[in-house]
Amino acid sequence: MQDNKRTNLLAAIVVAAIALSTYLIQAKPAAAGDNPSSRESVQIIQAASNLDPLQLLPDRLSNTPASGTFNRYTRDQLSELVGKEAEAYGEYGAAAAYAREYGNARVEVFQTEGLSAAYGLFTYSTADPSSQPEAAIGWGSSEADGKILFWKKNYVVSVSTNRGRVSPEARKLASSVASLLGDGAPILPLVVSNFPASAGSTASVRYFLGPIALSKYVEHAKEQFSFDGHAEAVLGQYPKEAGSPSTANLLIIEYHTPQFAYDAMKRAGDFLSTLPEEERDRTILKREGNYLVESTNVRDREGAERLVSLVQYPYQVKWLRNPLWRTNDPFGTQKAADMLLSTFGVIGLLILTVLIGGGSFGAFVFMRRRRRLREVFTDAGGMLHLDIEPAFNRPNTIGGDFRLKLSPPNNEDR
């Protein structure tokens, strides 16, 4: 009984200690160093729009009535609009597309998930991103084969005619759609902004977010390069040199961690070693920080190496302080106290678990053994008889006979 009282008292003390430590941990004030509002934060805001498509392609656009119905295409239906290019459009995050006809012109609007994706889709789709028409539309535009292509915010718009040339009516339609998209300033991807200036002055720059789109302009791109970790690429294409069957390329792929860059460099190097020697001699491959730089179709190797050397990784990692120096944390005492309370709380919980589990198991074993003993032993109710008379009626070997006669007690003895 005393042992049970002691056990119950110890269990009550442990439970009270656990409850107290839990309350103190949950009710402690947040330290200034742990308060998210006290930390400096950097937010990247993209001015992506999600406008009503019927506002972009209304029944009347630039005083021109619609001559066809409004068509909407989801991500899975893009192949109905762009055919085999749907996979490349998917790499740019094309979420939806809308199309409508106005007179002899057809207006197609592609909505992407961000500004960078829209810029990349524009550079991928246009014949020459470096060429600009006399009257620029949106944040960037081009005209070729009777089609106007421009991008603004997270939209890429195409206005085409069946006349083989761009008509004034098509330009008015494109300008009207651009005005409906609202105002704003373009924000180019950083890897595009870091492209060598001397190279960009003569190159047609394109931006890529996946190997499928890149393979349209770079041979063996799908086999050679990976875009792990949301890598980004910019390609500069230069005019053909004399005697060269193809254009010279300068490709920069930015990976967001050194490990991704290392794996990509190894993969590209392994693939390059499988190419014929003549093709390897016309290729320069280099890693610069998290950049993977490749120049292909090289004729002037010395000039190409100078061009590759212009690519510099613009980011630097620096220690703000020596990590070996001890930090004077004003909340160190409070953190230590919290850690001790948490530790003792966990220890108390373990002790309580052991006591409850051990007591329950011990009680179970004790009751089981007691039940077994009761089943084996039974009182015969006075029927137990000890027969010792033959042992006392034996002859006495020392001398004489020794006999003992047992008889039941008489009534007087009782």
C-alpha cells in the first residue's frame, strides 16, 4: 500500500513538471532575434497580371468589330494552336492562350506565369529579337512575314494577316491590345542583363528556361545540358562568318547552386568528349562561378576565347563576420533556460512513460502468476490423511517390540 502511494505521488509530480515546462515554453515572449518582423527581408515582386481575356479581345477592338468567336485554350490544348511547339511553350509556363479574328487579322494572346517567361517566349518565337520595327509596341516587338509579335508584362501577343505583310490595321490592333495591358516598365532576367555588352551589341539574344526550346537553336542541347533547379539560359547568335555553314553561338546557363553547376559541367564535358574531334575543336566550354559558358561553331578560336573571357559571374559570397568569433547574444540566458526546461520536460515525460509502462506490465505479470497459483493449489476440506501407523508398528531392533497404536480421540478428550 505504501509503495502504491509513493508511486502515485511521483507520477503526479512528474505530470505537474511537464505541464509547467510546456506552459513556460509556449508562453515565453519572442526574442528580438527570433522575431520575423525584426529581420531584414527581401521580396521579389513580379508585376504579373491576370486580366479578363474578354477585356483583351473584346467584341470591338480599335474600332474593328470581331469577325469570329472568342477561343480559349488551356495549357493542355496549346498544341491545337501552336502544334509541335507546345512543349517549348510549356517550358515558358504558358498557362493559357486566347484567339480571335478581326477582319483580315487574327489576334493571339499567350499568358505566361511571369515577366521573365513572357520575355523568353517572345525571344524564342520571333525571327530576330535584335530587330525592332520603327514603331515599337509593348515592351519589345518585331515584324516578320506579315506578323507582329510583342510582349508586355506576362503576355505575348501575335497579330497576323494573310496578306504576307503587316498592314496599318494590324498595327492598330496590336497597339490597342498593348494599351489594354496597362502601363509598366520591363524587367529583364539578370542573366540577360549580365550578358557581355560587346557581345550583345552584335548578337541576337534569346532567353530559355528549358532544353526543348534551346534545342531549336543549339544542336544537341537536350543531350548536353540540363536545367535542374530552374536554371536559366541566354543565347547570343552572331552573323555567319565567311566560310562558316552556321552562326556562331555564345551560350550562358545560370544554375542557382554550385552543385547544379558542377553536375551540369560534368554532363556537358562528358557529352563533348563523344563528339568528333573537328567539332570539339570548334567548341569552347568553361565554368565561371555558377555560370556554364559555351561557344560553338568557332572559326577564330582566339577571338572566341576573348569573348568567353568577358563573361564574369557577378555574384560574390562574403562573410559578414568571422564565423569563429563568439557572438554576444543578449538572449543567450533565456535560450539556455528554454533549452533546460525543454530537456527536463522531455526527461520527465520519459520517466512518466517508464513508470506507467513498467507499473502496468508488473501488475499484469503479478496478477497472472497469482491466478495460476490459485488454479493449481486447492484445500481438500479435511480429506487429507497421513498414514504413519506402519512406520511405528515395526519391530524394535534394539530390544523388545515397540508398537504405537493410533486411535481416534474419544468424546471425553474432545
